[in-house]
Amino acid sequence: MSSATNRRAFLQTSLSAGAVACVGDFGFLSKLPALSAQEVRGTDRAMVQMAPDIEPLVRFIEDTDRDRLLEGVAERIRQGVSYQQWLTALMLAGVRGIQPRPVGFKFHAVLVVNSAHLASLAATDQDRWLPLFWSLDNYKGSQARNRQEGNWVMAPVNEGQLPDAVQAARRFRDAMDNWDTEGADRSVAALARTAGANDVYEMFWRYGARDFRDIGHKAIFVANSYRTLQSIGWRHAEPILRSLAYALLEHEAGNPAQRDDSRDRPWRDNLRRVTRIRADWQRGQVRREAAADLLATLRTANPEQASDCVVRMLNDNNDPSCIWDGLLMTSGELLMRQPGIVGLHTVTTMNALYFAYQNCANDETRRLMMLQAAAFLTLFRENMRGRGQVRELRLDTLEPAQVNGQPAQAIEDVFQEINRDRMSAARKALGLLQAHPNQAQAMLAAARRLIFSKGSDSHDYKFSSAILEDFFHSTSHWRDRFLASGMFYLRGAGGQDTGVYRRTRAALGG
């Protein structure tokens, strides 16, 4: 045996026995539990990974402290990171790290992304970054809340259990119909890889509108996720669709497929009722009185009566635009009657259901969106009764106020009035729009800029983007009244600018 071998053997024996005197006595460490090499190295939590080119930006958003994020984003913008890259990273950070149940509350960090993006699209060039910076800061608040509530994260999909392309759609429908979360997760991941956006969302439009849980947020998530994917690209669809399917299956108590819950009943009834609509329902007469008739019905109707009214109106040769006028007007009137969390969601939910109606290809689904919208409005109305006073106000008889001075001054007066008296602001807005129809765009722009500087909540962006968009979806006779109802929730000119607005200005050198 060589001397080298003898030396190695001696050292191994000595070290295992702790017999090397010169290194000291480490026996005190026996009071602590043994620590493995794996524990020292540490591991990331098992979570879904994004595309390699966007993962670093997602991690940057996730890992940067809230009080340094905006400054860090501004620096990277100067280095060449684009708006679309930040929009993509923000959406993906949200679906990966914010639990979508319940569909609302902290999950607004995801729900609001498209609304903020719409605000950017409609803004002037110099304002376009503001909604994105607000959304990034808002995400950090939701991230902190998610951590406090269990630190949920989207796990990687189980690759060995994904159905093949032939089976994926059928399995997805079966899982969603039976409220099977795991089955839906596997099948929707397969669909993201093997099917196109239109085929996938033809199914999602229906599931987003099938139940009234989360006061419309399910339909809102379907519409907003689709619209965001149209901007960032279908290659990012898989985690977004997994989050969406998981959100739509949120429920309480037992399996909804096996019980009769009032929030599920309109969908089941309307699946039968929709067959009674005439085949050529998409063409009819545009009558302004039809919208007023539907509005009057929805003030007192229950879900069954509301859906029956829509069927009857379509069969009486009323154009679908009359139905949507009545639905949008009802949402605006409910907001007036009780401004607040339920009232504003009548508007944002109608916006989502109308978007589904516009973008789905299936004829039955389009009819169902109208029937469900009518039923939902009655459920909103009843929900409001349990939340305080519901005022007896009517949007179709709102009296316009006389407009004094130049239009620019009149617009300023409207938004100053919001902080003093919202009813007066609504009357002034209606008077201005009727006296100066060409000033509608200027009023929309003023409303949007006030959200940028005064908006402090996700609902400011969600609501404003919805009502400003649906102004153009109403027919000319009703749109001024619909926009006037928005004065009951839009931001006024009074008060200080928000902290995030001031921080964004500082970060961008303003």
C-alpha cells in the first residue's frame, strides 16, 4: 500500500471521528438538527414557467419591491423594453401568482389588465404609459395580499396526463359541465397547444355566462383574457387559460351540477327558452320605444320574466340593437340608484356579455348572451336591496341641465360638479351632450385623464373603460343618457392626485 493511500485512509477515519484537533471542537452543533445539502441550496417553488424571452421580465415584476418597481420599470423602458413586453409580463405574473378564487378582490390585478390597456389605446401619446404603471403598482398590492392568504402559485401542468388533441375539447366540456377542476386544467392546457383562439373561446363564452357567482366577474375574466391575448399573442395562452378555467369553476358547498342553485338556474332555463326565438332574429326594426319597454320590464321582473321579455321582443321583430340599448340603459339606471360595488358591476358585466355577443360565432351562444344579460340584471337589482338604499331614479326621464358658456368650460363644470353632486353632474353631462353632440369625444378624453391622475382602485379603470366603450355600442337616441349615468361613478376633478401618479411622474422624470 502506498503512502498516499495510507494518508487518505487516515484522514477519512480522522474526519469521520472528528479527531483532527487543529480544527477545533464542533460538538455544540449537535444541539441543532442536521441540515442537508439540498436544504442549503434551496429550491424555487414548483410553478409554471413562462416563455424564455418573457420569464426574466415576469420575475422582475414578481421579485422587485413595490417601492422600487416603477423606477426599475422606467429604467428598463429607457433601455428598450417595449410596452407590449411589459403588458405581457404583467398579465403572466398575475395569472401565475394571484389566486383567481374568488374571482375578484385581489384577482383584480389580472381582471384590470385589459381595462388599463384599453385606456392606453384611447389615450393621447404622452399619456399612454400611465395605465400600465398604475397596473404594475396595483399588482404588487394584490401579490402582497395573495401571500398573506396562503401564497398560492400556479403549479406546472402534469405533462403525462394531458389528453391528445382529438380528445381535448370533449374532455374540457365534460370537466366544465361537471365542475371538475383537475380535469379542466389538464384539458385546457392541451387545448392551448392544439387549438386556436376562436375554437377555445367559443366554449369559454358560454361558461363565463352560465352562473351569477362573483357578480359578473366570470364573464368579465373571459372577455378581458381574450382581449389581452389578442394583444400579447396566443403563444402565451396556456397559463392564462388555466387560470381562467380554474376561476370559472369557483363555487361553494356541493357540486353545482348536482343541485339547483338560484345562480345557476337562469342558464338552465335559458338553454330551453332560447329555442323559441325566431330563426331570423338578427334582423328587425330599430324602435327607440323598445329599449324603454325593456327598461321598464327589468325594473320589477324576476329572471324568468326578464328572459321571456327578450324572447318576446325578438319574436316581435325588434332589432337586437334595441335589446342591447335596454340592457345597457338598465345597467346605467341601476348604477344611479345605488352607486357602489354592485351598481358598477352591472355596467362592467353588460360590457363583457356584449363583447361575447359580438365575438362569438355560434348563433345559440349569441342569443344566450342576451337572455343571460337580462336575467343577471334582475339578480343585480335584488343583490343591491341587501346593501342599503336603492333610490327611485329613472334614467329615461332624467332632465338635462341647461348648458352655459363654451363647451370646454361646460365639460370642466361637469367634472367639478361630480365631487359636489353626482345627480347634478349627470344632468349637466346630458345637457352638454344634447346641446353639443360634437363634444362627446372631448368629454370622454377628460373622463379618461381624470382616471389616470385620480383613479385609485381597479374599479376606476374597469368601469371607465366599460362605460366609455359602450357609449358607442348604444344607438344614437340612448347613448347620451347612458354616458350621463356614468357620472355616478367616474372620478371628478376635485381632490389630490394619487400617490402612484406622482411616483410615475417622478420615475419618468416629470
